[in-house]
Amino acid sequence: MAKVILQSVFKIYKSDHGKNVTAVRNFNLEVNDREFVVFVGPSGCGKSTTLRMIAGLEEISQGDVYIDQLRVNDVPPKDRDIAMVFQNYALYPHMSVYDNLAFALKLRNFSRSEIQRRVQQTAEILGIESYLDRKPKALSGGQKQRVAVGRAIVRQPKVFLFDEPLSNLDAKMRVQMRSEITKLHQRLQATMIYVTHDQIEAMTMGDRIVVMKDGVIQQVNTPLHLYEEPVNLFVAGFLGSPPMNFVRGTLHQSAGGLLFKESYGGSIACNLSARDEAIPYIGKDIVLGIRPEDIALVTGERPSGSRFQAVVDMVEAMGAESHIHLQTGANMLVCRSDAALGHSEIGRRREFAINVEKVHLFDPITTVRLTP
């Protein structure tokens, strides 16, 4: 396998009006040998464009891409020793599964015995041995996706590239295929780069995640680090389901440290421990961030934390847990609770508690999280 390096990579298009449009801006990243890296972000953030530049399907406007220490800017896609799995499967409809898997090997003049060995080995890895004689039209969506992945595996490339390969599958099949691709990475010990707009896919699959917005990398780190220490409001709000709650307010000095007060007459008044990084914001606007699981519904157990009153606006009963949408008077928040609540709670005023140890503070202008 191989290391992939992108150095100061830009992708600039000419618009219909003749103006330059920058789709990817100053992209710098090192994907280590055998690492599984996920590019994630909203539609139009440049993640698929970046993947296509690595593959050679898009021309690089500025910067350099290296695969296994070789600069590949001017190397044709077929000579980069990469394999790409697309969203639409891209199978040949007139060929059997066997012939779809063998096609690239035949083009490279592999012997018949080597082709048969690789195809059989790949089919066993993916559990598609019984499909080899079928045409794609006789396969389900999940089976087609396995064949598409198999067509990449059979070539034994240096780098695997996945461009939103699961977006055409239903929810149950997506979960199954996520697990299969993750196990496949562990088995092959391959270098893989995976593009998705689904943050759950990113969190559950990647060794590291690259969060993108408007063609710019926002943060690169492990899933747990991104979840617990997001660099800015965008990353904090993008990763997590339900997403992080944000509350605008002002910061005040208090006897025990700091006091956050929600703006616009909201009910949240949150006592925080002293934080040196927050001192410049005393008397000024600030944004408080708190994950839904760090807001508790106050019941007989009396959880610790800063209490506040809110009206239950909606309850999503998820079975093992409830997502309680609550109105503070100024903001709508979500509480993720293990309490079994029903729609009869809607409209009731209830007491909630914020775990102050889990509170994040953000600059409202730069959107950057305050860190010690």
C-alpha cells in the first residue's frame, strides 16, 4: 500500500460568467500507509472534487499530489495504481459478475489462472461466490455495491478511493455495508480514502476524519477528538446526532467563577468554573455549546448541574431514549434523555440541568472554540 500526500492543492473553475470559482482551497493532508481517512462535509464543500484530483479525474489547478512518494499531477489515472468505487456502482450491464470483476485484469493482460484466482479470492472476501454467473440487473442494491467494491479489490491497488458509495442504499443496508467496508479495511490493511456527507458514516468508519466546508479543511483528527474538542462552531454542529446545541448569551464575573446568561430573555443561567481563556469575554457576547446528552431532565434522581426551566415543544420517542425538543424562551434546544416520555409532555414546563463540565464556549464572530 502507499502514503498519499496533498500539498497546497487548489481546484479553480471558470464560471459561465468568466470568473474564477475556487472549489478546493489550499488543501494540505498526509494520509498514512494503511490508514482509513474520511472526507466529510455538506454538499458542495469540495470533498468529491478533492478525491477526483487524487484519482486523476480532475486536473489540479495548483499544488501537488503524491502517491507512494511519486508526484502524480501529470500521471494518467490508469497509471496511478488506484481503484475507485463510485456512488452509481458503474457496472457493465451486459457482463456477468465474474466478467465485471475480471475486466480490468484482462485489460492488463493477466493470465487466465491469475484472473480466476483473484476473482475467486475477492468473491470469497465479499461473500458473492453465488452471484458470479448473474448479470447486474439480477442483483439487489447491496449486492451491486459488493461487486463494485470487489472490482476495486481484485486489482490490488495501492490506494482505494470511495466516492459516497452507500448513498443509494436503504438505511438498513447502509449500516451493514458500513460494517463490511470497515472489516474489509482491517482485513486488507489498505490505504483508503472515503467521501461522504453522512457524519454517522464518518464517525463510525474513519481512523481520521477531514471536515470540510466551502473547499477548506476545518479540522482533521480522530472521530472522538473531533466530537469532544471541535475547533469551531461548524465542526461542533456538523458532527453529532442530534447536533450540539448553541445558545447565545453574555458572560459575567461571579463569586464562584463565571456566569453565562442566555440572551433575549432566555431562561438559562449557567454557573461555570473560572476559565482563563474566557476572561477577555466577560461582559461581552459569547456562544455556549452543549451536547444533547449533556442536558438532563430533572426527575427524582435530581442530577447535578446548572438548572433551568423550559417548555417541552416536541418529543421524539426513539425506544431506548427520547429526544426532547425544548423552548427556553429564546432558543430551541434538544435534550437526549433515557426517560420514556410521550407526546403528552408537549406544552409542559419542565426542569432541566446542564452538565457544566461539558460546556464549550465559542467566539461569536470568529466562531472559534475557546481553548486553554
